[in-house]
Amino acid sequence: MSEKREPGYLAIFGEVDAAAIAIEKLREKGLKDIVVFSPVPRHELEHALHAPESPVRMFTLVGALTGTATGFALAIGTSLDWPLITGGKPIISLPAFVVPAFELTILFGALSTVLGLLINARLPHVRKSVVYDPSFSVDKFGVFAAPPPGQEEEVKAVLRESGALEVREQPREVRIG
């Protein structure tokens, strides 16, 4: 069993504003490795982290376009393999193929969204997070910062000045397998 320990500081906040201020101050100090724990999604924390837009939407778009192309290709290929000429209508009639193309657009888009979510969330987790505190699921906010060597005291001071109820020194994660 190999362990990877990255030391850092976990601050527990009672107010979302105090946690957002701490994140902003840490980012001003140049820290990029900040993890936030929250009982509910809060836009203040997301804004303070300067989180980029999720790439999951690109998975959805590519999946949906692939589904559309597959739906039309499947319908056209089937019509060309077993032509059914009725009333002088063309063998390849796109309006009739819109329904299967739409259905495969929805199917592939949904499946690729789930796949994108799993990839970007790095699920399933092969590492156990040891910085999590059960109070983050109820009413507290957590900010974990892993400072570069030499900035430990600075980071602790920023977290305390921002209104942290408690600041703990902890390893970031332990590798299980």
C-alpha cells in the first residue's frame, strides 16, 4: 500500500462569506491548490475559486451530434440495404428519418453527459479523502489549502484572520491501492 501525503491546512468556517474571503486572500497569495467543502452549492464560493465552466457540456454536445449522425446513417443505410419503393417516393427521405435521429441524439447526449460527469468528477474514487469533516454535510464550510514550502505560517494566519472557527494541519489524501 503506497501513501501519498500532501500536508495542508483545513479551516472550518461557520459562514459562507468568511470562507469566500479566505479563498480570495489565499488566491491573492498565489495558492492554486484549494479544495472547498460545502453542505450546499454556493455561488459565492464558486466565484471566489474562479472555477472554470464545466467541460461536461462539450461531452453532451459531441454525444448529441454523434447520435444525430448515427440516427441518420442508420436510417439511410437501412433504406439503401432494403429499398421499399412506394408511390414513386425517394428511397432516402430525410423527413422520415428525423424521428430516429432525434431519439439517438437524446440517447447519445444523455449517455455522454453521464460519461463526462464520471470522468471529470474522477469517479470512482480510488483515493480516500482524509480531510473531510462530517460537519461539512450539515452547516459548516471547509477550506483546505496546501501551501508551498515556506508559506505554512502565512496560510494559517490568513485562515485565522478570515474568521475560521478551527484550523487543523492535515495530510490531503491517502492512496488506498
